[in-house]
Amino acid sequence: TALTAIRSRSILAASQLTIFDPLVSSDPGSPFHVTESNAINELMPDSTLVIQEKATVPAFQKMAPQSGVVHVSCHGSFDPWIPLHSGLLFAPESAARVFVLRAQDVYEMKFDRTSLIVMSACVSSVGDMAGGDEVTGLTRAFQVAGINNIIGSLWPVDNRATTNLMIQFHSELKKAPRDPVAALASAQRRFLKETPAISAWGAFEC
């Protein structure tokens, strides 16, 4: 059903890149003191950077559908019992608010200007078979919501390796903005020369 929806869809893609990063920390001792977000923002000077406490679920719901490309650097979760509860962890809007964007929440969104979302997060493309239809999780949710190209990971990923891979990916995507598959493959081939271990670069798929 997701494939049928994608084939019948005509997207008037925007050119704006919006980067959401609730992870990046101002603490030099934090493992997330350095993420890819600032480097991507410098690489794409017209991009919008939404970080730390500003990177909330409501901010994503408001800004992401207006963007041509969306990059999210955050923690991801997969719920094997209820795949629709799998999600991306954003900054808490307040102590009383839930800060997980779940797959079931994504189904309620509409992306008619977004051609690509990059989920730089652990297990963000993991799903499970449901109802005889297809793999259910974040990837399918974003497809049904309107995004044709979704990049996510199939297992827990290392922050430093992912940071380097994502910077390389956006550098390649800048050369070929209409072909994220080729950009990701090129970035992974370049990364392979430096880090042969597949666990460092092989988790991400488009």
C-alpha cells in the first residue's frame, strides 16, 4: 500500500534543508558534544538548524513538512511488541510532555513538499511484519505520510562513525541532490576505505 501511494504521488519538493538535533550538547565531556548537525549546517549555509531544547516534537511537526529535506539527529527506539510505538526522541517541551515522535503520530502528518528524510538514529529503519501488509515502523509511516525517500538505520550505531558518515553523505548529496541512493552509496564506499567494519557504516539504507 505504501508503494501504491508513492507511485501515485507528485511532490512539489521544496529546496529547504532543516536539521533537528536534540542530542548535541554544550558539555565538552558529553559523547554528543560533537554531532554532524553543525558541520552539515556549514556545508549547506541556507539550511535551518534546530538544536537542543528547541528541537521538540511540536517544532518538528510544524517545520518539517515545509522542508524539502529533513535531517534528524537523535536517539531512536523500536518497540517489537507494538511497532507503531517505535519512534524518534526529541527534546521534552516540558516535564509533563511526552517527547517521542511515534510512528503512529507520523501517520497523522502530511508531507507534500519533502522528498527526503534522514533519520540519523539507532534502529530507525527497523520494523516488523503486521497484518499481512508489509513491514510496519517509522520508515513506512513516513512513506505513507508523503516522503518517497527515507534513510534510517537497521541496528544501534556509533555516534562518531555516524557523524562522519552523515557529513560525507550530505557532501555527496550536494553534488547530486536528486539521487540520495547514489549519495549514500558513495558516502559508504568512501567510509569503507577508512573503516572496513560494516558495523560502522552499513546500518544505513535508503
